Amino acid sequence: MGAATLFEYPVITKDQIKPGVFRIDHDEYHEGEGVSSSELKTMLRSPAHAKVKGTYSPALAFGRAFHMAILEPELFESTYTLMPKFSGTGMKARKEAWLAENEGKETLSEDDYGTIRHMSAAVKASKFWPRIKDYDVEIAHFAQDPKTNILMKCKADMIGDWIIDVKSTQNASGESFVRDAIKFGYHISAAYYQDIVKLATGRMLPFMWIAVEKSEPYGVAFYEADSAMLEVGREEYLRALSIYGKCIGTGEWPAYPDTIQELPIPGWFWKG
């Protein structure tokens, strides 16, 4: 594996999105044209669910802060601040004064701030980190699917000689993480990212996850998506993309089948 190559990427807004490779603001990227892997994975649940905009959750907020701490540490420092614990007489007034002083910054609890610091340090202390630390981060790729002509998009956490996705987890062991990968569709995103990058740049790059535990000892593991996992992920995203195309054509975004369905005992039940 050779050294990473850094490029100067054009900066665009959501109104300028087109096939290619660009830097674009996080919110502009999500609001702009193109279908993401998250939308396609939800499409496999139902088109109606895919049409619903994502909502704020503590888990998503933590994930965004964690990614920023690792990938864009200077931006993390300017974006987030640690909220102190207020207690005793005058607590309310002191808290309001502190919030006014830190207006515009996002706040993290002492526990979350400490956890993110430890996780980031664990990644950067790993032996593999020096080989990838200069990769480009948060680069958006856009490409049109050759079959449906739908505009696809992805924003790689890191990209150089690998496409890298950083994931927080409770358990980074291979046996546990592969369950997360299948459960949350990480393999679908991996194949989707790989294909978009190839269409946008002509480069077929291997895909890697950095799994980071959220509690001591903040274990870190590096996993490459193998060919079988990518093949299954590719079949799934292509199926979702086909459904997405049909929904766009008909203007109908159904939820679950409006019929009585038989519900069998699943195979995993018998395996204990």
C-alpha cells in the first residue's frame, strides 16, 4: 500500500452538486441532491420510512462529535465546549451566564467529553494511525448510477489508498463487530461508497472500518470488508436503488404491505 495522495478539492454548495469530488458543508451535503447509503438502507425497511427526515438523537450527536475529534480536531475545539457541573446557590443564574458566554458552541457533558477524548487518543496511539493520518477527510463523492441514472452520494470519513469509515462501538472484537456490520448495514454502505468512488474517480479502493470502543480500555480494531461482504452489500444497495427509482417514477412511497402476512419463527430462534 502506497502513501496517501492529497488533492485540492473544489468547494461547492448544495445548489452546485453534480457528479465529481468536492468539499461541501455537512448540512449542505445532507440537504442537497443525491441519495445516500443511509436513505437506501432505510428504503429496505420501507420507502415511507426513507422519506422521513432524520431527527436529532443523543447517539447521533455523540457520533458527530466523536468523528470530528478524530478527523477534524481543530474544528472540534472551535465547535464544542465542556459544560461544567452547576450546583448550589445561584446554580440557575450561573448556568444561564455560562450558556450566554458560550453561545454558538455545542456543549458536551463531562462524561461525553472525556469519553470522546479517550477514544480519539486510542485511535491516534494505534500503530496503524501513522500510515493513514494524512488521508483526506470528509470528502464528498457524487456519481450517477449507470442503470437508473440516479445521483448517488457519499462522504468518506477518510480516503487515500483506502476508503475508511470510523465507527464507535461497545465491543470492537471481530465476532461482535461483524454482527453490528450486518445489523446496521455497514456492508451496504461499504459497497456503495466503493462503487461511487470508482465512478467518480476511476479508482477501485479497498474499504476499512476503524472500530473504537466507548469504554475502557477504549480498544481499537481495524477491519477490511472482504469480497463476500462487499458482494452482499452491493446486491442490497442495488435492490434499494431499484425500489428508490420506482418510487420516484410513481410518486408513491409505501410503508409496509397492506395485507395480513404470515410471521414464521426465524431460523436463528432454533439455533439458540
